[in-house]
Amino acid sequence: MRLVHQARPDSSPASPTGVPPTGLVARSRLTSRLAAAVAGADTPLPTPVFVVDLEAFDANADDLVRRAGGTPIRVASKSLRVPALISRALDRPGFAGVLCYTLTEALWLEEHGISDDLVVAYPTVDRGALARLVASPRAASRITLMIDDPAHLDVVGSVRASTAVPVRVAIDVDAGLRWGGQSVGPRRSPLYDVGSVVALARTVTERKGFHLVGLMTYEGQVAGVPDAVPAQRARSAVVRRIKDLSVAQLETRRAALAEALAPFASRLEFFNAGGSGSLETSAADPVVTEVTAGSGLLVPRLFDHYRSFAPRPAAFFGLPVTRIPGPGVVTVHGGGLIASGPTGADRAPTPWAPAGLKLTSLEGAGEVQTPLTGNGTARLRIGDLVWFRHAKSGEPFEHGLTAHLLDGDAFVEEAPTYRGHGLAF
């Protein structure tokens, strides 16, 4: 298996300022910087105001490279959804290629020169997008489709009259933990045992017009679950045990896969693994040639409590105070940007700056208004902005056209989101 990207190790610390990334001092400094940037804006800003702190973004990028230990990092576009930020990450040594979430998105990124190395993380049955792919030799040479079933090859075959333009494919292998008769991890690929993976690899190589170029094992139960939550010590201990078992089991399974796929090794370009929460363990596996990260660049609320790293929050959205219903209560306009996943309080946005604010249990985050309580309300007046953090990365940008990029205490760029480019993936 050949390694097609090279990375330069980086030793930048997780928090170069020495300030705890989510502490009160850091939040106070953020409040001041955002207030100065809003005051210095050339025109009044429409709300919600979506902001990315470039100081934190770049520090997080450096820390991801350090944690990857020289293994190239593929950028997870789903966790960014702002082309300028995808490009900013790719411009840093240690990052190479994009892991996309739809084929239509990959085609757009290729067409606009964002990257020439694009892997679609999920199988696609979008025949319109597939028709565009097979009609473009250049795009087909730069984009890799994900499969876990021969039926995915059949869908590609249904949109082309010839196999003159070869299609690159990678196999998604289930990376969940099998433990005590239970399966722990994302419900993704049906492929678990080595034999089923080899059988699909053989099918790909026997079909004209397809090139098998990679494998992916995404261990979501390691990469995407916090394991040091102060209020959930017992649960965190269980999560850490699951992670340790998963890492050990995966190293054994990946080694077996690499050995069984040796006949195809000359064709394979990458073995992708991991996510922002598992870079160290994924990169340490000698079989893995690249890892993936995206959430670790913007750091949503769900990424606050990990043993392995302490990144800096970089993405925020601001909502204006429009009402003061009574002492100790303010109401902001909008706010109901709820994250995907299992319904629960941890999927709600978190009022972040100024500190000392919290959602109410009766109303929570509402579509048109969100009441807030706490000692932080005493300092707020009508028209002031309250800054929130979303629970997940990338998702808030589906609700805005522009991300304002903050450098120091000024906005230096208005970067269109996918929505701002007129795109909805």
C-alpha cells in the first residue's frame, strides 16, 4: 500500500496563549474582541452573525497536525461547509485532500479548484451527480466514491454507456466494536469480517471501469464521543473502556485486512481512519496512511471534554437582545439551531459570551426567540449581542450565507458558506 501524501510534524501546543481554551478569562477576552469587531464593522451586521476566530482555527489546525504525528490529515468538509476555511486548512502543512459528504459537493469543490483529491465519505445513489462524474475524465480522476455493496457499482453502471472513464472507489469497512454480543459504534458499513471485504474488493477489480484505490474505517465510538465529562464520571469511565477496547480490536482487524488485501496492494493509495477525537490512536496504527479531521478545527460544544486534547472554540453565532422581560431575564431573537443526533440537552446551542447565561428549561432555544437567565443578564441591554456555540461543527452554517472571519479584534473577510454560494447539499 503506498502513501501518497507527506506531512510535516508540528509541535505547536494546544493552547499557545496559555489560557484555558474554555475558561472564563478566555471567554472574557473573546467577548471584548467580538464587541470591538462588531463596532468596527463598515456596515451593520445582519443577525444571526456567524463568526470564525482565525486565531483559534489556526491554533487548532497546528495542534491537529501535532497529534497526527506526521500522518496526513484529510479535511472533513461536512464539519466546515465554508470553502474558504477548507482552503485555509489545506494550505497548512500536514493537511491533504478533502473528505466530502456528497458527490455533488465533491464535484463543486473540484470544479472550483479547492482540491484535486476528494473522497466522498458516504455511498451515493445520486444518478444525476454520477452522470456528471463519468462525463468528466478530469473529475473522475480526482474524486473517489465510497462503496460497501456491489449494488453501489450497479448504480454507477446504470448511468454510463461505456467504461471509457474509470471510476475510483474505496471500500468502507465497519469499525465498530464487537463486545459481549453487542455492536458499539456508528451503523455504517455492513462489511465487518475480512472475507466480506476481500469479496467486494475482488468484485471491484473484476468489473471493467472501476479502480479500487482505498479503504476507510471510521471509529466513531472513539473519535466522536467525549470521555472526560465532569458531571458524568461513571459514564466517562465506561466510554474510555470502550475506546481502549476499540483501539486494540481495530489494530488487529486492520492488520488482518492489510494482509488479506495484499493482492490488491499495488492499486491501493490510502487507508483512511479516525476523526478529530482519535488522531493519536488512528495515526499510530501502522496500517493507516491518513486520518480525517474537521470538527477539531472549529470545536463545537460536544468536543469540550476529551482526555486526548483541549482545543479552542473557534465558531460562534451572535443573536441580538430584543427584550428584557424582567429582572434576571433577557430574550434574544432566534436561537433554535439544534444539532443532529439523539435528542437531548447536549444538542442545544450554548450561550457562551458573555459568560453567566443559560437557557431556560421551559423554553430552551427557540426558533424565533430564546430567553436567557443567569447573572450575565445584568450587563445586557436591548441591541447587545449574545454569542452562542453550536453543539456540532459545520451545521450552523446551513443557516447563514456568510461567515465573518475574525483576526485579532477585527473582521477581515466575509466568507460565503455553501448556502452563500447558492448550494444545498
